[in-house]
Amino acid sequence: AAAAAALRAARRPLLLAGGGAKHAAGALRTLAERLRAPLVMTTNARGLLPPSHELAVAASPSLQAVRALIAAADAVLAVGTEIGPTDYDMYAVSEFTPPTNLIRIDIDARQLDRNATPRIGLCGDAAVTVEQLLAHDLGEAAGRWEAAAAAAAARDGARTQLPASARRHLELLEALRDALPEAVLVGDSTQPVYAGNLAFAAGTPGSWFNAATGYGTLGYALPASVGAALATPDRPIVCLIGDGGLQFCLGELALPRETHAWIAIVVWNNHGYGEIRAAMSAAGITPRGVDLRPPQLRRLCSAYGYAYRLIDSAESLRRALHAFARRRQVVLLELAAPALELGSGS
């Protein structure tokens, strides 16, 4: 009742959602629309609102445009989010300042005061607790802020803040999402995934998860993709991995065949550890140990009996994804990263 009263009194309400809210999509959408509140989704919450929804902010609270949106709110409801640095200060640039007007829902009572102390803390399941809030009078939308405009400004500002290379990486992810709307995208620690964690709008809850949220566990994506295929056998799986990460787990290439999985292994081939190379250069360190000579992926596919496609343009990617979607199969798509410009179709 206290939380409902605070939200009812708010003129600029905002919702923050983390991975603990993945199963509360319907209730959170209703709450956002009733309150006219933008919904900021951390990495593991992407897809709670579809990309086309006017209140969706599928961008990291590490980015200044999203932080400005949060700071402008006069009531913030955080649902199932740890408010931890891997989401709220992804690259350790500047520590996130928690809102003073925070209402927080978490299933773990110990988490309610961790990283950010709320004015009102509610211990419970995300979906159940949000439904309980919806049973209260939350006031009228009239008199509240232009939430759609505020959400759009945060989305646009977040994307503008990214370097041009990261925006191109987002175009790749969006092409994958739009060509395969039912797919689960499983990421490794590779450049497009880092960009995606900052500003990729997944299509559905649980369709975007990866290893690049703190520990950088290279080689995670391929075995995790097999796990996703076993858990959701009727959905196509996209394994997004770099040429460096793939060489951490080459032995796992047999698993898709043995499990009859439906997986597209998308290899971002920049001939090395591109993100580490860029970080070393930015810090004034001469890059060492970051340039690789990857194996001939076409021959590896032939050894395992997998289809192989070299992707060097937006059109070749569209054709390959269309063929993959038509039937259950394993295919490896090698993306010639330096040459791939999805926006131009070259």
C-alpha cells in the first residue's frame, strides 16, 4: 500500500527491471502503461517490452542518457535487479548514484539493501508483487510526464553515445533478431555482444543472454547454446562468438551434431581479441598477445558435416539466415568482421 501510494503521487515515475523480472513481462507492461512510466531494462531483462514499445528503454544504466532519465524521475520502482556494477557501471567509468526515491522489489530479503537502500522495500516474487501493486489505486496518467518522449530521448541518446563501431555491431544484432524473431541469442565475450549489452533491444524475455557481464568467460557461448537448444528444442538458437572465443572450446563443436540441435554458430572473425586490443591501445599499451591466426572454419565444418557460409555483406547474411530458418540444421556463419557494413549492404 505504501509503494502504491508513492507511485500514485509520482509525476515522473520510472521502472528499472533486471533478470529477476524476466517472468513478469505481462504485469510490468501493464504497470508501465498504467503509470506512463519508461521501463529501463538491464542486460538480462531485455525483451520485457518489445523493441517497438514507446516506453521501452533497452539500454544500459551505465550510459549517461539513461542515467539522466533515471535522475529525472521522482519515483523509481526497481524490480528484480541487483543494481550492481556489471549493469550500472559496466566499464567502471563512474559509479552509479542510486535514486533517493527508490522502491525496490526483490525475492531475496538480503538483497533489498545491497548496492542501493530503498525508501520502500518489498520482499517477494517479481510477478506476484507487481500484480499486487496493480490491485491498488495507482492514480491517473493525466498530469504525468511525457513518458514516451522521455524514453525516446534516452534510447536515442544512449545510441548516440556509442562509438560508430558499436552502432554497427548493434545493426548486426538487430538483423539477427529481425530475421529470426523466435531465436534465442547466446553470446560469448566478443565485440558485438559487448555492444549489445549496452543497447540491444531483444525481441522477447530470455532471448538474449551471454558471458560478457562481468567475468568475460571466453568459450562460454557454444556449450551454452547447446544447453539452450536442449531447453527449447523447437526454437532456433544463435551462438554469437568470436574467433578467439571459439578456440577456447573447439572440442564442443561435436555437441550440436550429437544433440541434433538447431544452432547457427555465428563467428565474428576479426583475427584476434579485438576488444582487448582496443582496450590496450586506448590505455597507451602496445598490444601484445591479441592477434591470432584462426583455423580454417570451412574445413572444420566439413569435418563435422555442418553447413558453412562466409558472410561478407548484409545481403549474404539475410540469405544465410533465411536458409537456416527454413529447416532444423547446424550451420556456421563466418562473418568477415572488418569488411562487414550492414548499413550499406556492401
